[in-house]
Amino acid sequence: MRPVFTPGGLVCHVLLVETGDGLLLVDSGFGLRCAAEPGRRIGGSRFLIRPVLRPAETALRRIDALGLDPGDVRDIVLTHFDADHTGGLADFPHARVHLTAAESDAARHPRTRNERYRYLPAQREHGPHLVEHHPEAGDAWRGFAAATEILPGVVLIALPGHTRGHAAVAVDAGDRWILHAGDAFYHRGMVDGTTPRSRLLAATEQMIAHDRSLVRANHGRLAELWATAGPGLTIVNAHDPELLRRAVAG
């Protein structure tokens, strides 16, 4: 994505997990239908985020390029229901789509102007199989009070703020945990305390937040985790290209 005043742009990546029952995605990114119908599938936000919609970069095509069968994607775990995280759902119509019950309700029954703007009916017109979870009824995970293991080695952690039911997803990769924080923070400078922040990104994050005070609280909690993470935990978010580069480098 190429928002103005954002040098180097932003990524919009997903995680692909091989499980004992096939494949699992964390988020689905933009999909083939987004490239074909950006107005219906992404809406007015496309003029702000300015996505580069290449079919070859969709999760469906990348899975195929890896020599894997996209039909083996049994589960998709969403951090939230914004179009840049759900646009590829229609490419995997038989997958179970896991999300918090709060986010499912927000997407299906938007209450505020913000929610009516961000949740487009076109993202759900293929009738995805939504599986709702209640992390608030679960256990703690590394200091986060509301977490629940929804599949073996996959933990859904409630982090509302960016949206009503936003979540992070922790995946046990064997030698370490990977915490995909979604849009709980946009840029690593919001949690690592060292790198310069983009003023535009910070302003955009606050502008579209469902609850700004919760966004700031999430920054603080993730900053604490960042400082104590160690080699057994890798923290990524959805859009920071440097965090993605580091994660890929291993």
C-alpha cells in the first residue's frame, strides 16, 4: 500500500500455517475480487491507503506458487474485518473464518458511522462460515487477560481499540511463538521506543480507531511485551515492512 507521506509504503501480509489438518491463514489480505472490483470491495478507503492490487500477490496465488493446494486452507483467523484483512476470504469459500464475537457483531450490525464506513457488505456476500469466539471468557496469555486457544497452538487474544472486536493471534511455531498483532499498532516505533514514527500513520490510526484510549493502552502493553520478549517470541503487525523483513530473515 502507498499512502502519501509514508516513505517505502506499507505491506499487507498474512501468515500461512501448516497444521495437522491442512492449512491455516491469519488474515486473508486483499483478494482476487478486490483487484477486479476495488470500489465495491474496498470502498473509499482505497484513496487513502492506495493499494497496489496485483492478483499474483494474493494469498490464493502465493499459496499455489509455493506448490501447496489453496483448497487445503481449512481455517482463516481474522484479526479484524477491515477490507485489507478480509478481501481474500471469497478466494477460500469453504474455510472456517474465526474471529471474536464482538468483531462479528460489528461487521454484521455496524452501530457507528465509523463501522458503517469500514465494513462493506460486499466482503460477506459469498456467505463466509463465521466461527465466533469469546476470548474474554478464556485465560490469560503473557499478561493479556482475555485469550483463548481456538485451535491447537493458535491463541486468539482480545485487543479491542482499532475496531470493536480487534484481536491479536499467537501461533506456536515450535521453536518460538509468533504474535501477529494485526492493526493494534501501525509502526514499530509505537512499541519499540526507538524508531521515528510517521505522523501521518499516527494520525490515521487515531482517526479511524473505534476507541482511541484502548489503542493507546494496547501500545503500552505491547511495548512492555516487546521489551521482555526474548528470542522465544516474534512480534509482527499487519503493515510494517521492516517487521516483516526481520521476521522473514528469521
